[in-house]
Amino acid sequence: MLASDLDTTHRFFVPAAKGTEGVLKRELAAFLGRPVRGQRGGACFRGTLVDGLQVCLFSRIGQRVLLAVGEGPADDGDALYTAARSVPWERMLTPETPFSVRATGGNAALRHGHFIALRTKDAVADRLRAHLGRRPDVDREDPAVRIAVHVAGDRACFYLDLAGAPLHQRGYRTEAGQAPLRETLAAAVLALAPVGAEEAIVDPMCGSGTLVIEQAQVALGIAPGLGRRFAFHRWPGFHGGPAQAAWDRLVARARAARRPTRAALMGRDHDPRVLEVAARNARRAGVAEWVRFEQRDARDLSGLPAGVTIVTNPPYGTRLGRRSRQLDGFLRHFAAACQACRPRPRLVVLTGHPRFERLFGGTPRRRHTLFNGPLECRLLVYPGDEAPSAE
Ligand SMILES: C[S@@+](CC[C@H](N)C(=O)[O-])C[C@H]1O[C@@H](n2cnc3c(N)ncnc32)[C@H](O)[C@@H]1O
């Protein structure tokens, strides 16, 4: 079975939010120690199954981990079926392995994801019936093996999804406030800024605490995948086999990499209910001892430690499609509060507001476009009076 073969080299694709491909590529190359190529919507590399497991455990920015198992022509539904049927699925599934198929992309003849998934599912089932005498059930809710198919131009590529639930679901944020940032996007913001592992940060509009909790996990060396299960845990051949032994070694390595931190990490918000949510999330993430939450209006930045970096994602403020004037006034006041701080803190802000720079004043040292789902956002980095060591 594929899950007991640690020697074969596979091609992997790791999707991520648009605009974070470069920083994802650097992250993966750093812990895999092998070349990684950035491409639109993610990064790809060649490696063994164990490399794929490493990405599940250690990547803070990647959204999924897809192992390519075959590809072929997909000019129409019949070609797609033939291509899907030529993949040796009997190396990945047994008749007792419920599976699901998720489709992305498309072309002129294959416009609907549902149809692409259906034709692929039929091909998988028919191939398994021909090779094993029986076919497994499809289970969209709780599959043991998740197949992904991507159609682009006249080709289809078939993948096994190692993670299952997307990697932003670390397991700690079971509750959230309004408009929470995906954990993977928060991690990308911190890496792009960049915020150093020992840098003191405050998020004055922290909501459910994502930015501060992600930074605390970096500071403490907590691997993002330690608190959850992955789809590959249920693959035939994984349990008790060499892949499980390799996974156990990776987990032991991740646990041993935990380190103490002296970094001051603080989340503030004006909403006391969301602060309770943030505190519970921090507890689940194993960082509560190192993060302080306090209720405060963001227009009051008093009491910040010297040298702290403000990292924040202010409210988007779209009401019925129109940007509220109230939000513009709030952002001007927030800018004035930042200007009044002595020494002036470095500011890292992720905003979807098209006029943020005009309202805020000053000139960012860095500007980077990235996407929060479909929403185009800008990451802006304004220098402070004391440049922290990471700059
Ligand atoms: C876009 S959300 C931040 C989401 C957060 N990054 C997360 O992942 O959950 C904006 C936050 O700003 C807070 N907020 C709005 N006005 C505020 C104010 N005047 N002072 C402090 N916080 C405020 C809201 O309560 C909300 O939690």
C-alpha cells in the first residue's frame, strides 16, 4: 500500500492563500531542506511520504497537503473517467475504505465540480471492483481516504489529501468572534512582516486572538499540527506500519523542540465577550500562560511596553456593501494613537480597506497584497522609532 512505502518520491502540492506563495515556499524549504517551487496558489516539491507528513505537522502557512497520484487528459467527461481509471487506486484503498472526491478547477467541457467529482468517483469505484472484486462506499462526511481532482486546461491531476480538514483547523480555535482570520493567513502575516520569534507584540483589535496565539506558538516552538488528527491516520497500511513509526518520530521531534519564551504577547479588544473566547482559544493552544488579554479601546494605546510591535487586523466595516464613515473616523483616531506613542511602535497591519493608507497617513516601509478568501487585502508595515532585531 502507498501508506507503507516510504521510499518512493512523489510530487506534492501545498495550496495556500493567494499572495502567500513566496513565504510558504521559504517556510517549506527551511524545514524540508529540499528545493520548493512557488506557483500560483501554493508551492510544490518532490519528496517522500515522510516529507508530506512533515508538512502536515510543521507548516503554519500551507492550507492542505496534496500528494499527486496520477494525471491524464480531461477534454471531456469520458477522457476524465479514463484518466481517473488508469490510476492504481488499489494501492491506496481497500473495499473497506470509505472515500470522498473533491474537485477544483474545470474547463469548457467540464464546468461543474460536482460532475468532475462524480466521474472521478465512478472511475475509482469501477477500478477497485475490477481489481479487488468489491468497491468501497463513498462517504462525504467521514471518509478514510480523501481524493482531490484538479482540472486545468485539458488535463486532470489526481491527488490524495494528506490533511483532510484544512491545515488552518489547528484544533484550538473552536470558537471565534466576528470575521476571524484564518490561522494560516495570520501565520503568513507574521512571517511576511517579518515578526521575530522573540519579538514583543500587541494586537489592539485581537478578536478571537488568532495573531497573538499564532505568534505565541512560534515563540514557544509549538508545531501547528500537534493538536489535531490528519486524514492519513486512517489510510490503509498506516496503523502499525512504517509511516506510523515515522510519524511518531516526527511528533517526538516536534515535542522536543518546545522552548521557553520571554516575549511579551498581548491581545486587546473593546469587546469583553470576544476576549473570553480568545482566552479559551489560548488555553486550548497551550499558550495561555504566555499571552495576556485585556479589555481596552484601540484608540487608547497607553501602557504598551517599549519596543513592542503592533500587529493587527482592524475591522473591515462593510455594511450593506458600503464602507462606513464611522470606520474611517475610527481608523484616523487609531492612527493618532499610534503617532502619540513614545517610542513609536512598529506597526504591521492587514487591512481590506482600500483607503487605509490615506486615512492612516505616513508611508509604509513595506506593502504586500494578499487575499483573505476572495477579499483583496494589503499587508502594510510602518517602521517604529526603535527598529526591532527582526527588521
Ligand atoms: C476583523 S476583527 C479581528 C479578527 C481577529 N484578527 C481574529 O482572528 O479573530 C476586528 C476586531 O476589532 C474589534 N474592535 C472594533 N472596534 C474596536 C475598538 N474601538 N477598540 C478595540 N477593538 C475594536 C472587534 O471587536 C473585532 O474583534
